[in-house]
Amino acid sequence: MDKHLIDDIKHVSLSLFEKNFFGVYHGSISARVTANGFIINSKDTILNEVTEESLVRLDCQRRDYRWSMANNDVHIHEHIYENIPNAKYVCYTMPPYATAYSLKHGKVSPQDYYGKQVLGEVVVYDPKNFDDWLERAPYEIPQFFQKHDTHLLLIKGFGLIAYDRDITEMAKKIAILENSCRLLALSATL
């Protein structure tokens, strides 16, 4: 695997973990490596310690034993890569303020400078029924991205799916959304 790519994933994953956007075994990060292939963290990866050995390389046209080693979010990542050609990186995080904000609001309207300038308004997607959400998610998430001009999908009570061509930009947008939700929550208590 490309050492530079692994170093980028490792660096961003550690940053997201330290911000509490990833849990010990919660969250996923991936990168497209070919037209039909991507790497993703394995299901037993603790995301503050990503190594080459903790990443699984998958081919979307050939299902083999490696698919069973991949993170449980693998099919969400797979379908985003299949349906969104400009997606180079994908991650699933659960930033606490943004996820909490999603429980009570249908959209995030940032009031801070960076939130307004970089993100604008962010829609909160309501999956309605959590009983079958994990089966529907791989299909509904790419459909949302195809219909809306955004790289962020905040899902009510589930967390945040993001994709981008640049891994640093992806992480930046996640952090800005979390900060905007934190500021909205803090301002509501003042």
C-alpha cells in the first residue's frame, strides 16, 4: 500500500479519535485506491492506532475473505464509491455535539463565522426506523449525496458520514460542523 496514503489516514484518524469523533471500536475511514477498490479499517481497529496491518484492501468486483475482516460500515463506503465518482475518502464519525443536535433539530444553521462560510446550512437526515437502518443505509446514503450538493450527511441519532477528494478537507468540514453544533448548544444555555 502507498505509505503516503496510509500516513494521511493514520494522521486524520488519530485527530478524529482525539476529538472524540471516533469511539474505541466505533467509526470507519477509507480511501479509494483504484476505480474498483478501496482500503478501509478492519473491524477490530482502534482508530487512534491505524497501521498498514489494520487496513483491509478490497476489490468491489471480487468478494473474498477480506470483506469479512472489514469494518461493519464497509457496505456504506462501497456504495458511496460506486455511486459518487469524485469520492476519494469516506468516513463515518459520531461527533457528540452534532449527533446530539441531530436528535432535536431537522437542520443545522451555523451562527459562527466558519460554519456559515464553509458549510452553510446542513440538513439532518431522519432514518425514521432504526430497526432496519443498517440494511437501508448503504443505499439511502449515496442517494442523499446524489440529490444534494453536500459532502456531509448528519443522520439523526446515528452520526455523520462524510466524503471528499481531500482527506484534510473532509476532516476540516467534520470539525467545523461539530464546533458549530457545540456553539449552538452552548449559546442555547446562555
